[in-house]
Amino acid sequence: MKFDYKDWHIVLATATGGVAYLPADLGARWKEDPKAVMADTNFIYGSQGATRLDLVPQLAFELLGMKVDVVFGLKGRGDGRLMFERGEANVDYQTSAAFLSKVVPLVEEGKAVPIMTWGALDDAGNIVRDPTFPDLPTFKEVYTEIKGEAPSGEAWDAWKAFFVAGYPAQKMVFLPKGTDQDIIDTYSMAFKAVTERPDFAEISKKRLGVYPQATGAEAEVFKKAGTEVDPKAIAWVKNWLKERYGVEIN
């Protein structure tokens, strides 16, 4: 059965982020000279699939010029982290919640070094530093440092389109088509009450990170960003997937 998001009623939307990290030795070198690391390192990355959310990091790695062998077939990002911990992968990324709970301990133990986030969006739609990890550069910053110029062109436009759909607008709670308006309003007000609790920000920071929570009309903005991708970006990514991984999408 196929569904159309346009028919669904959104009652809560929240952003998330993503953090890429390396083993301690590579991470230390990366901070000194990322170009040198990319020149002499063959990276291995565990992926859930070419057309999954992993599309964003995989395209980011390629745009940077990293030589990455992708191992497909993982059931979740947790499996990617386990590959990293076992030494079977030497680059990984986790969404913010998983990074906070599972990877921060590795960083504190000196086993992992975060190198960049995917970033966040400001009110004008510009990519800015992730509020949960303000001390880490964004992918855009790292690209600019390595390439000597800001990213642009079709590949960048495609990356940004799928980044927006996958992260700033990733987490959404919907009610099905035909739901009575009173029920929709009740859910929206309930979520609004939760997110406006005095202690919500502190609780959320520990588990989800520091990201906006939206209900009502604000949530509709997230819905549009998360479910509508520019056809040009879709066409570019389809071609890239076919050429890079031999994956064809109708």
C-alpha cells in the first residue's frame, strides 16, 4: 500500500543532526591535515543501503574526495557503530541521539574523534552549525577548508536537498487521512504542552540534542521540507546512484 504524505496530518515535528567520526589515530591526523589523511587512507563505511538516509554521508564523503569502500546490508546505524568499534570500519556517522548516547563515551575514552556534523538550518534556510555540537565544523565548512571554496553546483544542491529532508525535517508524527479535526487539535495541544514544560529543554538535550520542536502551522513547514524534494535533485541523485553503485530507481 502506498501513502501520500500530503494527505496526512502532522502534529509534531523535530529536527535532528548527524556527526561523522574517525578512530583516534586518523582523527588526530585529520585535525592537523585532512587532505593528507584522505590522500593515504582507504576508508571503510558500513551502510544500511545506497538509497537510505546513508545517502547523505556517502555523498558527503565523495564530495570531499574521500576514498570510501561502502559495505551494504546493515540493519541499522547501530551495526555501523559496532563495525567501527570492532575495527572493521574506520569512518562512521550517527544521528545526534545515538551519538550522544553511544559515541560520546567512545570519544571520552579516546577511541573516536568527531570531525564534522551535517549542520542545521537557520530561519533563512542557510546551513549553520548544529546547535547540539556548536564546536564542530559542518560538512560545508570542512568542504570549504579542503577545497578552498564553498560548495556549489548540482552535486551540492542534491546533497543539501536530501540533507534538509533527512535531518532538519526528519522526525515527524502524523495522523492518518480522515482524522477528525478535534482529534488532530488534541494531539497538537498535547505535544505543545510537553515541549513547553520548563524542564523539557534539559531533558531533550541529554537524549535528543538541542533542536526545535514544532506543532501546528510550524510543523507544516517541516512537513513540506521533509517530504518535497526538488525534482532536479532527485534526477541528479538517481544518476549518481546508478553510476556509483549500480542502483537503478524508477
